[in-house]
Amino acid sequence: MDLLKQCQQWFEQDEVQNVIDALEAVPAEECPLKMDSESAKA
């Protein structure tokens, strides 16, 4: 499962901190725009 799909699954399970932790671990230059939107939701 890719990270974006995993983040969406965590949101559905109300595990927002997992989303935040996972996205903060991704280097900024490797973070696509869609992941930025996931981070903003969290």
C-alpha cells in the first residue's frame, strides 16, 4: 500500500496522529502535492 492510501485509511479509522507522523517523516522534496493536502487535513 502506498503512503497516500495508508493515510486515507488512517483518516477513516480516526488515527490522525499516524498520518501526521508518517507525513513528517517524508522529506519535503519527496512530498507530492496530494500528500501536502493530507497533511493539511490532519
